[in-house]
Amino acid sequence: MSIFKFKALFLALGILCSGSALADIERAEMAAEFQQQFKDHSLSQIKTLLQQQLDELEKLQRFSSIRFSTGKPAEGSEPEYVAQFDPLPADVSNVKYQDYFNSIGFVQNIVGKVSYLQTNFRKYDLDQKVGNEDFFDSETPKIKFDRVHIFNNSPTLPVTETEDGEFNVDSVQRISAIDATATYSLPGQVKRFYFNHESNASQNDIALMAINGSEVTLAMPREVYDNILRVEAMDKQGKALRSAGSSSYSNDVYYIDQLHDFFSQAIEQVDNGKINTKDQLLTFFLDNFPSEEAARKTHPPKTIASYQFSGEAIAVTVFIKPENKEYQYTFSLKPLEDRYTDGLTTGTDSSGKKYGLIDEQGVWIIAPQYKRLDVRLGDYYSAVKANEDYNSEQIYLLNRAEKRLERQPFHMMSTEIEQDKFVIINKDPSNNFIKGLLNIHTHQILLPLKYQGISLDGPFYIGSNYDDKTDTRSYVVYRQSDNKLILSGVFDDVVVDGDNIITRYSERTTKPKADEDYYSLENDKVYRYINYDIYDAEGTKLNPSPYKELSIDSAFGKDGLMAVTDKKSQQYYIDRQAKKVDFDLSRYSQIYPFSNGLAAVNGDGGKYGYINTQGQLVIPLIYKSANYFQGGTALVEVEDQYQLITPDNKVVATFANSLRTYTSRKDGQKADYTFVIYQPEGMDDIYETYDHKGVLIP
């Protein structure tokens, strides 16, 4: 709020009259300005203006005596709390600072004959680690690089800091570490001042004026107010209340009273005729205008601050910002990432626009001549020549002996290495549908760029293509050990199981076969028969005639036996040479895959039991259902409950509830079983999951 309507003149008067006397030149300038301001005003009109100033001052006097309060919280409203403010001690903050400095690293960028050094230091990360450091508005630490250590070399080199705050080293050798110094400041001990209704005494020039419901009012000098870190209010439970805002104003009552007296005297002297001219009024102004500087020296103004909280306060703690202390800490930075691949990294010429390859000793293996140059895998790089479009990158292989990059006839959409030596390559940089297979050690293209699917499974690698016109898929299977093609053909699926290859393929006829009843009908006129064959690692088919069914998902497993059904609908087990195992299975209507040495079988009476790998029935046909043996037990069903049994048919757990889900994994070493306990209508059903030992899983 402005005191003066003629602010330019009266404010200037206030400034000029702040001292004990005015120099003659200043009085002359003031007289000229006064006459200019009021040349069109009579003394009576000036008196009216002075009265308006007096009215404004009286408003300020009334305003300074008013206390504002938000009152108590709304009836029925719940208080809101926050964690009590507990600033970290300086020694704790210092440890956190040093821990952060020890965690940062650097990046070396080689440009021409100079290495530029960058760090991943961020003030935000530091503040996050320290926790409440942002309360103190601390300055960003200054980190200075002192010397660098050269890889595999004992001498150190000095670091140069530019005017822009960048660091560089006159060397392009590989840098393994940097000696650095951090200079930073931390706040000392935070001062706390506690006030409540019973103790309203002034502390640290802070006075508690009132605690009124959810509002706390404090009075203090401006310099103290500017140094407040936080004001925290507590309720009767001793909990810290959430802040709901604050406001403040300066209570300069003494000087306002002096101004009021001055204008009153000026008006009075005009009224009683002691001042009859504008010149006399000017003289009165120059001689008597109160000095604000002198008034503030004898009666410093107070700042009245009101703080609102989301609950009824009974006490308040005022936290004052502490003075900061400067620290220095020396530490070592390590590289953020290993930018060297087999002893080489990328660098640029002095312009920073052309890239090449440089070794750890600073010798250029490939001179800077590429617009882009990035390592992909091992000695393979993606690069763009200087005269090519920026986005037209190609794959190059580094010829170390002749120190040149040789362009390759493929692209790499992925850098994932399989079995430590294979990578899938692509024909087009933006198309992942036409692929090949590359050995990155021998640099041999094992599968040419013509396959839609490529997989590596056990000792084989497989390529496949789908023909949407004939709805068929063709496969090639190579042996890894000698890159020999051992199998090719049109199959529905190819599965590798150890050294065996299992194929599934379809046979279609327009008329049903007289000796087979297992088929599917396509388009109401084509009969589709599924066949399975088994091959060895030489690509030799082991079964004389195809199988009608086999457990292709579980295959042989660790027991080396697989259940199959031949074209005559006979069920039996075969070994890895596709030879029929001589078991007497005549009493069983259904046989199942082996798992951990036992296989479930179903008898003519519909009951289940288990046989061992010698074909002996070791668990009798007494169960309604039977699952794989997993982790030493199997889940079986009896008349009105489920049980977990051991290979010697001992019950380890019983469940009377309904089975909802369960694990079924051949040769599994653990399993989970979930049961449901149904609840009355309106209540949620209860689900319980047990492991293979019958222990409830939390």
C-alpha cells in the first residue's frame, strides 16, 4: 500500500531527508521539484492533498493493529498429519554426500588429440540421496578433476579446466580413473525454538502472539523471518499437523506514527497561518520530514507472520536456518561404461564430425572418416561413410590385420548372442522377416538370408519358411558340430529332444484310409492324418513306420522313455533309438509319460496307479486320477479328497477341498496345487495353495 499519492515527490523527500541535514545543492533541487509539482496548485489545494495523505496513514495505523485468524478447524473435520520435521545432522549429511561422490563415474570422449571428460553427477540425484537437503537451498557442489590415470600405465596426467567449466586431457590414451576433489557446503546444527500457550516468552527475537485454533501468529524482525527454515505445529496428541498456508506483513508502526505526526503538524501550521506560502511549506518539509533510516535504527519494524494448519494446534516449533560450513572431499571416479571392445573405442577428428577407431594406447586403427560409427558385436560395427546419408548405415567387419572395415551383406536388428557365438542377421535393416544365422567367431554365415524363422535348440540350428498358398512350412536342420545339413522337408512342426529330432507332419487324402480311424476333416472333403517320426543326430529316421500319437511336449525326458501310439492304435514305450520297450502293458487301457522314474497307467476298471522304468506296477490301481511325480510327490484323487503321495505310496498330505489349478510338468522338481473352499452366498470363496510337500504357501 502506497502512503503517498504524489509518490515521486514525497518519496524523494523521504530519501533526501533521511540524513541529519541537506546540502545546499540538494535543497535547491528539492525546491525546484516542489515548485514544478505544485505550480498549478494553491496552498489550499496542497493542504487538501496533505489531508488525503493523513487519511491514508490513519488507515495503515488501523490495519497494523488488526490480527487475522482462520479460527478453529471446521466442525467435524479430521486433522491431517505429516511426519515430524527432523533435519539431518551435518555429519550424517556429509557421509551421504561422500557416498554419492564415490558412486559417480566419468565418460571419456576422444576428439582429435584431446580427451574430454564428463561425469554423471546431478544435483537432483544428490538431493534425493541426502533426503531433506532441499530445505537448505544448498549450492551445487563444485567438482574439479585433478589428474587422470592411464590404463595399464603408472604415470598420471594433469587435467585442464576450460572457461566453460569443461575438463580435458592432452592425451587420447585410455583413462582408467580420475582423481577428483569436491568442494561443497553443508548446514550446521539447526536451531529449534518451542512455543506453547503456557510459554509465550520471546526467543531469538521471535514472539508468539497467538495460537488460535488452526492458526499460529508470530512476530519477529524481518531478518529473523527471512531465516526461518520451517514452522511446525503440533496438536494435543503431539502429532505434527499438515501446513495449510501462511501469510505475513511488515508492522512499521513507529515510522507510520512519525509520518502521521508530521502531516498533522503541516496541516495545523497551514490552518493557524504559520505557513502562508508554498515556499514556507517546502522549507517545513525539508527541515522536518521524519527520517525512515533513523526511525528503523531506534524502532526496527516487526514482521507479523501467520501460519495455518489442518488441525487445532497447541504448540509450535520454529526451525532457524543454520550457517553453512565448507567441506572438501577427494575421491576417485571410475568409467561409467566400458566403451572399449577388444581394446578399441570410437573417437572423432578435431571437428567432432568424423569417426574412427582408436586403441588403448591412443593409436588410430581406423582413421576418422565415417559420419557414424558404433560397435554392434565384437568386431562388427554399424557405420555410415562420410558421403552417405546419415540414416543409411551398413554393417562392417573390422579386419585388424589390414586395419580396415569391410562391408557385410547383412544387417543386425538384434545384438543378442545365442550360445555365446550365434547371432541372427537380417536382410533389411527395418525388416525382421527375412533372416539368417551368423557365427560371430568364425564370421561364417551358417544360414543364408532366406528364412522367416530361425531357432537354436540343443546341438542343432533350424531354419523354417511358411508358404501361405499351400499352408505348409518347410524346415532345414543343421548339426552345430560340423554345420552338416541332416534333415530337410515339409513338416507341421520340428522339436528337438536331446540328440533326437521329432517331426510332425500331415498326410491328406480325398478318401478315408481303411486301416486308420484317427483323422480330421478339412473343408468337408479332405481327410488329414497326423504322423510322427523320430530321427537321430545323423538325420536317420529311427522308426520304420510313423506314429499316430506321441507325447511330443514331454518327449523322452530324463528317463529316456516316451509313450507312443502306432498306426494300429497300439500303445507302448520306446527308447531314444525308437525301439519298443518290452513291457507287459496288456492290463492297461491308457499309459502316460514317465516323470521322475514313474508313469501313471489306467486299468480296465478306470483306476490309476504307477509303473516304474522296468514296467513293474509299484503303486496299485486304486486312484480316481493321477498326476506327474514332481519334487518327490504326486497328486492323486481318492473318493472324496486329494492326496500327495510318495513313490512308495505313502500319504504326506490330504486335501478335502476342490482342486482349482495345479502344476503338471514332466520331471519337475517342484509343484503348486491350489484348492478352493466354497463359502456361503454373499461371501468370497477362500483359495489355498500348497507346494509339493503339502506346505501351505502364504
